[in-house]
Amino acid sequence: MRRERLRVLLVEFERPDPAAVALGRVLRDDGVEVVHAGPVDSVEQILRTAEQEDPDAVGVLGAAPPGDLEEALGDVPVFTAATAAEVVERLAGGRSHTAEAPSDRAR
């Protein structure tokens, strides 16, 4: 079954990251369904949350994603704030209109 909108899970690994809220807004403005799980302390928590939420991609902010996370998630891509636009564009099959422009709320 294919979803109408992409679903992205955002987690703040090991420490809170204020950029998570901003990134979530940019993704949401781009038509992506965003599930913000907030701060998590372990890979196991990320995996359990991903299992429950069934995301198309997982964004890890705060600290670098653990190396074994991508392998554990299987075909679900893992991204950071720096690679978010690239991953969402690849998953959506198009160009992100908000990657280069601010949100409508900021204009």
C-alpha cells in the first residue's frame, strides 16, 4: 500500500536539538507528514518508535546517528538535518520547494 504523503519520523538522539522543530515545519510545509518523537536515548527506542509509526524515512538530530541504525531499519533511509532535503526529494521523486525558500509563515 502506497501512502498519499511521505511520513518522516524525527528523533533527537542523546540531546535535545532546537533544529528538530524547524526542520519538522519545513518538511510539513513541503507536504510531508512529520512524527516528532522528541529526545530518545537509545537505538532501541528509535527502532521501537519506527516500528510503531511505520515511517518512510527517519531523521536523527542532536547527535550523529549510530552506524548500525540504518542496518537495523532495513530499507528505511536515515538522514540528518544536513541531508534532509536530499532524502525527502529522493523519496518523493521531485524537487522540494522549501529546500531553498523559507516557509510561507516566515515571508
